[in-house]
Amino acid sequence: MLILWAIIIGLVLGALYNLITNSHDGADLIVEMLLGIAGSLVGGFVARSFFVSQLLYANVIGAVVLLAVYWLMVSRKTK
């Protein structure tokens, strides 16, 4: 059940990232949603490794961090 929540959180945050950055390409949306899922799963895994009870927050933080790193890489590439 926790994995399902991590996937849902990642999808939502990836879609929100796509809306915020005004990426209107369909391929970008898929990549950003997959990055959101990956970040959410990694955040949850790290939180469980350290016995953190607030996994929802860890999933959100993991997805946001991974999407922020992606944004930094893409913004440097376009300059």
C-alpha cells in the first residue's frame, strides 16, 4: 500500500512540475512523472531505512528533490 501511495504522489508532483515549468511536450510530462515516482520511492525507502514514521512527507520531499535536480540540469543545458 505504501508503494501505491508513493506512485500516486510521484505522478501528482510530476504533473504539477510540468504545469509550473510550462513544459507542453508530452514526452516531458512522462519523464517528469517518472522522475516524480522515482524520487518518491527513493524518499520513502530512505525514510524507512532510518525508521522515520512520516513516510508521506519523505515521499514528497524525495520527489521534490529529484525534480529540483532535474530542473537544475535542464536549465544549465539550455544556457
